Amino acid sequence: MASGPGSSPMAQPSLGSSGPDGFFRKPREAASSSRHYRPPCSLPDVCPKEPTGDARGLCEGPSVVADQHRWTVYNSKVNLPAALNDPRLAKRESDFFTKTWGLDFTETEVMPSFYLPNITAEHFSAYLQETAQREKIHERCRNICPSKDDLSLPNVTNNHDKAKEELEQVPKIFMRPDFVLNDPATFNAVLPWSHFSVAGGKNSRDGASSRLLQEKLSHYLDVVEVSIARQISLRSEAFFHAMSSQHELQDRLRETAVAVATLRARTAAMERVMCRGPLQALKDTVTRSNCTKLHGKLKLMAAVQQTQPTVQLLLSTSEFVGALELIATTKEVLQQELQGIHSFRHLGSQLCEMEKLIDKMMVADFTTYSRSDLNRSFEDDSQVLEKDRLQSLVFGLLRQRKLDFLDIYSEEMMQAAKGIIRQCVLRSVSQIEDIDTDTVVKIQDQMRLMTFTQWFELLQNVFEHFVLFLTRIKATLSVIRNVVLEVLDSCQRNRMADASSAVAGGNSRDNEDEDEEVSGGSGLRPGEAELAYLTHEGLFISDALSEAERRGGAAAQTKTHTQTRAETSGSDSASGTTESSSSREQTTNTTSSLPTGGTTSIEDLMPSDLELGRVANNIQELLYTASDISHDRCVKVLLAKAKDCSLERLSSAEFVCVSRAVEGFVKETEALCCRRSVSLRGALQSQANRFVHRFHEERKTKLSLLLDTERWKQAEVPAEFQHLVDSIADGHITLPERKPAGTEDKKPSDFLLVDGQKYAVVGTVLLLIRIFLEYCQCVNDIPSIATDMLTRLSDLLKHFNSRSCQLVLGAGALQVVGLKTITTKNLALVSRCLQLVVHYIPIIRAHFETKLQPKQYSILRHFDHITKDYNDHIAEISAKLVAIMDGLFERVLSKYEVKAPMPSLCFRNVCKQMAKMHEAIHELLPEEQTQMLFLRINTSFKMHLKRQLSRLGVINDGGPQHGLVVVDVAFYTENIQALRSLERLDLNMPEIWEQKR
């Protein structure tokens, strides 16, 4: 117990006196009075509750001052042994207060009281000086006089030994802790039944045994009772002392209770007079702050309550972005500002359902927009339909992470492309009376019934519509792409701004910390006005300061929100003229009533930079897909017409028109979409290959028929063919335009004049020239088929060479045409025709070379092979002519005899045949070729003549036979040199004679 002012241990001098022996004598009355009427001692106040940082919880507990006259928890009784014997503790604790404040209380440092002085040894110096003399006397008396316990020690020892001997007489079984008579063994040991007779009757022996046992047990009981009484008598003084101390303690507790009641009454008066007013003022301040917060919360709840009607109004005007932002802001307010409000417990789930509904509405609206944009009439000049609506939809879909909206646009794009084809075909068929739409239902069949002109107009119309279609798609996708890029740029700018603001905020906090260190913390915080009230409620000082800061910050924020709502409430009175404007105003009013600062959370809803970049790439890919779809639908139109081989039967000019239209459409789409689509080009190439195959087969068949009917006679050359050859000489490797009939007055000529040379040709070669010009013209019109056409032209030239060789050199014309024989004139004419073709092969090669890619030049080697084949054929014809004369010389000169008359008949026949040969070929072959041919024939003649002279034994000896031979040779030389263009031919006739050895 704490010592009070009336219980000081210091003795007053007047209360006692010292005797002559120097011993201090304590007055009896003073001792008795101090025993029963000691002044009350003040007890410490009850311990406050454990601080938890919750001021409201502290206020709910009873006050020891205000509630002193009514029963509280402080009047409850406590079982001290149960409180002290805590099984959870590792050891006994001497402090009672650890039971209330927990195990950690003893380990924490208790702050010293500001109202109690620090007691040191100096405070007891005066007391020690006064009691030093008496302490010395007390020590001297204790050493001289033995204590009471020491005087009675022998008696106690003797009594203890005697009691011990008596207790040893009692059997040990009675001293066992597990002594229980219920146990049969224990019962038999205490009452030995063996001493008693088991017979039913009683005798004197059994009675004596029973009395003896009863006396023995009574003796044991007396010994134990005497021992207990002796122990009680030895400790009687301690019992009496304890009883007297208990009475004294009760008296002191009653006095203490009276003192505490007095203290509490005075404290209650002090509270009523000095504290209640200021505390009430602080309570009123806190109450006003709470009311202000409550008013703000109620206004916020009113704004949140208007969320659903406002969202419905926004959805009615398709303001999806505003509705989504309002829902997001409301959800954020519900999670932060209005968390735990019972009336709004279902609003969060309702907003989530509305958000899902808005997602479905946006997807449906975007689908409707895409369908209406892609299927609208092409007479509409606007490229983008409702641009603002599209931007709003795209932003809303991005905000909801509905990144698959491009797939919806792609599907609608596919359906719109099919609709364009169907619409164009129906419009074209409606203008054609020959097609019965009731009988012919399928669009493909209707297109096959069209003439080429009608179908080509349809194809051009389809191309025009698809160009407009792609133009609109590109404009729409550009708007979508701009929205995506704006969102991406906005996210990046906001991220940079947040980073810079975070850096600036860190610097400002550092500056504030430095200012606080300089000022030493002497400044008052905004919430320190409530510090006393919060501390009174039971909070520590640090918790009170934190609570004051929190309340101050909340009050400032409430003030800001109140001002914001006051400003926005002024604009609520303005009413719009249209439904859209009124909905926007209501949205503005509703969202302005909600706390700001949700920008970060809204930005978090946006896709990441990687996802936005992927969407931008998908937009470009979607434009590529649109180009591919357009080309695929045009391929359907092309294949529908080509199914019955209609395109293969087109003329070259018609197919060229189709090719040019396709190439023009492909180039326009490449310029629009920046993509080289291959499907339409591939289909055109496939049709071109079929066209080339048919084109080549027709001309090859035509050439074969001409060769099979050719009689290999010189044909007249019409003026148009001469004009054709002249245009080739001028560098125009094309077919000239047909002149109207009757405008050509020139007559056909006998020869074809090419580069100053005359060519005697057959009619088949003239048509062959026109045919390979058709090949060149087709390559000019369709450059993509250059390689295929070159291969087919090579095949055609090879076919002409091989077939002419079979008919003339192989004498196939005898059976095919019915010629009687193959004459030298036929051979010379074929040779000249082949030479004409060889003349044009380099020109054709150069023309095709301009149409090929450099990596395709290797295919030009076909012309080198063809030229070699033609030259070999020409050489074979020349050899055939020489062989004909060689056989004649061998047959005639084998009968030659050197005898008169001269010239001999043999030489006359030889000269006659030579003249016929010259007459047959001199107009067909050029002069140089004629001379070369006759030189070879002359060489053959000299060889056979020399062989015959050697057989006859005629030598160059000047004899008569030699003279006759000279006459014949002179006749031969004269006749040969008399032929046209052979006047200067050196025959070198001396070679017929054997050289003398």
C-alpha cells in the first residue's frame, strides 16, 4: 500500500520517553490506538482500460469519478488466487496488474508520471538521522536479551521427540495418501478377520478380540488428536496474530474507502466545475465535424442514388462512354467513401450488371453501325458514317477491353462484299431481257448467260463498287486507328505526368521535413485543439495526435468536396433544349457531385500499351483483309464466267480487255490498301494460262492445217503482209490496225521485201509471220504471260521447222498433198522460207527480252536452239540440192567416153541439167547463195569427171583424147558462165587432171 500522511513511520518524540537505562519505551495507549485507529492510507486508483487507439471504445467504459455512486464493473469481486495462479504464465507473477494488461505489459517500459516527484535517498536522510540512536539501542538490546524462541527451544524439542515416538506407534498404513477402506486389501489390513471365527456363533474369544481391536484403534485416534492439538497450541499465537491483523486490515480498508469516496466527490466537483464545460465545447466541435461529414456523406449518397437513372438516360442517347465513366466513378465511391452503407449493399452488383449490359449494347450497336456503314448506298458521298458515334463506340469498347470488335467488323465486311456482288449482278440482269430470272435462279448461271460485253460491263461495275467499298473501309479504319493512337498517347502522357508529380512530391516532402527539423516541432498542428479531449478518452498522446491529423485531413477534404458540390450545384439549374444536352448536363451534375481523383482508376481500365499497339496492327491487318476479300469476291465473278470455258474462247483483244481491267483494279487496291493481293492476279494468271494454251493450240492447229495443204509453190505477197513486214522493220512488233476494205490499191507482189532482200515465200510462211506477231501482241497486252507465251512460240517455231522438214525433205507432201515429186524449186523455196524465219528470230528474242525479268533471261536460250535447228535444216536443203546433182553427175558421167563428136552428148546433158537447176533456183535464192550452191555442184562434177577420166586413162599429156576432153570442158565452162549471176564464177577446171608425180 502507498503510505498516507497519517501513516508515516516516523515516531514523534512526545509519544514516548526513554528510561534511565537508555531503553526506549513505547506507550501502551499509543500502541493500542495505532493498532485500531490508524489513519487511512490512500490506495492507487484502478487501472484504466488497455488503450486500443479507439476513442469511441474508451468513452463507452464507466468513469471512476462520474459513476462512483452506482454499481459498475469496478465493484465486481475478484478471486485473487485464481487471478494470480494463471496457468498461461511460465512463472508466478507478483504484480496483479499483469492479469489485466497481458503478458507483454511487464516487458514494456512504463512512462513516469508527470505528477509524482522522483524519490531518491536524500528524501530519507532526515528520518535516518532521527532514528539512528534508537536503532543502535535496539541492536544492543537484541544482542543482550535472547529471543523468546531461543528460550523455549529445549521444551519444544522434547515435546517434538515425544510426539514423534507416539506417532510411530500408529501403523504406516494409516499415513499413506492412498488410504481408502473401499480397497479390500486395505480393509483386511486394518480389520484382520482371521482373528474372528468364521462360524455363525459368537464365543468369548471373538468378543475379546473385537474389544482389543476397538481399543487399539481408539488409542491411535487419541495419539493423532493429541498430536494435532499440540501442533495447534504451538502455533496459537500466530493464529491470534493473523486474526487481529485481519481485523486491523478491515478497519484500514473501511477508512480507505471513506477517503476514496471523499476524493471522488471532490474530483466529480472539479469535473463539473472546471472540465465539463471545456470538454462539452470539444465534444460540440467534434459533433459539428461529424455532422459536416454526415451531410457530405448524405449528399454523396444522394448523388450515388441518381446514378442508375442517369445511366439509363445516357444509354437512351447512346452515351456509352459517359455511362461507363459514371459507373466506374460510382463504384470507386462505393468502395472508398460509402463502404459499409447498408442501403447500398446491392448497388455494386447492380452496377456490374449494368456494365455488362452496356458491353452487350456497345457490341450490338457497333455491329449495327458496321452493317449500316458497309451496306449503305454508293451514291452517298460521305466516306465515314456518323464519325462521332464511331469514335464514342470505339473508345467505350477499348475502355471495356472489348478488343475483339474488329472481328465483328471483319464479319460484316465479308457479308457486305457478298452483297455487293449480288447487287451488281441483279442490277445488270434486270437490264438484260434475254435472261429469265425465274428460270435461271443462280447468280453464277445468270452471269454465264451474259455476252462478253455484258459480262465485262458487270465486271467493271464490280471493280468500281469494290474500289469505293475499300475507300470507305480505309476511312473508317483510319478513324478507329486515330482513336486507338489518341488513347495510347494519352496513357503515355498521363504516365509521364504521374512520374514527374511523384518526383516533385518527394522533393516537397523532403523540404517540409527540413522545415520541421529547423523549427524544432514547436508549431501547432491543425488538429491539436482536440488533443485534450482525445487524451481524456484514454488514447496515448501519439494516438491522439494521429487521430487529430486524420480528423483534420478529413475535415479539409470534406470542405473541398462541399465547395465542389456547391459550385456544381449552381450549374444544376441550367436546363438543356434537347434530350442529349439534358442527359449530358445530368451526367455532369451527377459526376461532379462525386469525389474526383478517379482518373487513375479509369486509366487502369484501359488496355496496356502492348494491347493498344496490337489493336493498331490488327487495324492495318483488317485493311489488308478487306483487300483480300474484295479480290476473292472478284475471283468468284471471274471463275463463274470461266466455268464453261467462256474466257478461254475469248479473242486476244477481249482477253486483253479483261486483263487490263483486272490490272487496273489491282493497282488501285494496292494504292489504297498498300498490299499486293495475289488471289485475283492468280486467277487471272490461271485463266491466262488456259487462254495461252487455247491460243497456242488454235494457232498450232491452224499452222498444221496450212502445212498439210501447202503445195510448196511461190505465193504472191499481198500488200498488207508487205506493210506488216515494213512495220516490223520500223520497230513496231505489233499487229497493225486493219484498214477498211477498198482502201488498199496496191497489187500483190511476187516477192516479200525485207531489209532490201527479196524473199520468195509460200503462203504458210506469210501466215506464220502474222501468227508470231499475234504472240508478241499478246505479250504486249498481258506481260504476266511472257514466259508461257515464249515457250509456246518456241514450240510453234519448232513445229513449223519439223513439219516442213517432214513434208519436203522427207517427201511427206507426196502423200499428204499429192505432189508427184519434190523439185529443186520446192527445196529452194523451203530454204528461203526458213531463212526468212531465221531473220525474224533475233527480233522476236529482243522483243520478249524487254518483257522478262532479268532472272528469267535464261529462258531465251530456246531461241538459240531454234536458230541452230533452222540453220541445220537450211544446210540439209542445200546438201539435198547438191546431192541431186551429184547423183545426176554420177549417172551421166559413168557413161562418158572420150570420142568425137564434140561436145559430147554427156556434157550436153550435164549442161542442160545445170541450166534447169539454175532456172529453178536463181529467182528464189539470193545471188550469193546461188553462186555458193553452184560452186558446190561444180566441185561434185569435177570429182566425178576426174574419177571417170582416171578410169578411162586419159591424162593431161596433150594427146588427142586430152584435146577432146578440153573441148568438152570448155563447152561446160562456157555454158555455166553463161548463166545469170554465174559469169564470174571461178570453176577451176584444171583440177580434173591427175597431178603428175
